[in-house]
Amino acid sequence: MKSKRADLREHTVQVFVAVFILVIIFGFAVNFYFSYSQNKEKESAKSIINVLEERIKSMPENSAVNKTIQGVNGENWVLTSFDFSNPNRPDACFEQPCIYICKAVSSSIEEDCKNNGVFRRLNYDEIEIINPIVVSVYSPGGGKQIMGYKEAYNIAIDLPKNLIEIQIEKRIENGKKILIITHYSEEYLANKHKLLSFGEGGKFGTSGGGSSF
């Protein structure tokens, strides 16, 4: 007959093996879920960039249209662009300017696009993505008093799951072909009237995309 100690040891080994197998199965399940989610999000991003490319190509030069698009079926995706003015642009955009839909997870939109994004090269000299915001201007010397408001802009447009409206404009200026894609967020439109309190205001760039950069 087996001793109680032997029975306990055997039972412990069986429990350990069972737990180990469950951990492996759980790990595979989690990995499969994330891979499936990422593939699903990327396919959604591809669908959107295809729609944008077709709409841009169908427009005549020196024209502008509003276009409602469905956002990406995932979190933290943005629309941005790279042209010859950005020396840190992804390799895919070195020979020709492009639009990019990327999953923004860091402070570097260039790295995010290199790591997880979809792109389309377009035959333009310049491509601008404009996402205007209203920012407070404080008193000089680190004061907390708000002196007025100015218009700034982010270099990427958030693509949430819901529908958003963008404006696509094609220009020819001084022999250059220019593409401009603009999104006026609800927050911007709600606060745009504040710009009147700061005279004519002005624009200055910010380094991130969307409200989270």
C-alpha cells in the first residue's frame, strides 16, 4: 500500500501539471485574442485608407469636399501624413509623400507608424493633416491668468469607432500639388468663438496627433 506521503506527493504533482497546462492554454488563448484583435483593427484601417485614396483621386484639382468616414474599429488609431519636410518619416514615404493610418501608443508618431500602420503613397509635393484646437494663452512669466485663446493644430486626426467628417482639399500653388485633410472636432467648434477674445490669433504647431499627444 502507498503511504499517505506518497499519495500526497503524487496528488501535488498532478495538480502542478494541471495548473501548468491551464497556464499554457490561457497563454495561447490570450495571444490568439490579441493577434485576432490587431488583425481586425488593421483590416479596418486598410478599408478606411482605401476609401480616402479613392475619394482623393476622384476629385478635380483646386477643389474641396467634405467626406464622412467610419473610424477604425479599435483604440488609439490616427490619420497622419508624411512628406519631404519630415526627415524622420517612415521609409515607405521617403520617395513619395503618403498618408498613414497608425496605432498611436507613444509620443513618436513616426515610430508608431513604422511599427503598426497602413499607408498610401500619393502623387503630391506636400500633404498636410490639420486638426485645429483652441489653446489658452497665459500671462507671461509662468502666470496662471488666461490672457486669451489661440488656434493651434495637431498633425494627426483621431479616428474613433464612430463616424467623423473630414474636409479634403486639393490645391496647386506655385506649381506645387498640395493635399490638405482637415477635421474640425466638436470640441474645437464649441470653443472656436473664444478666438475672438485674442484678436486675430495665430497658428502654431504641436507635436502630437489628436487630443492625447
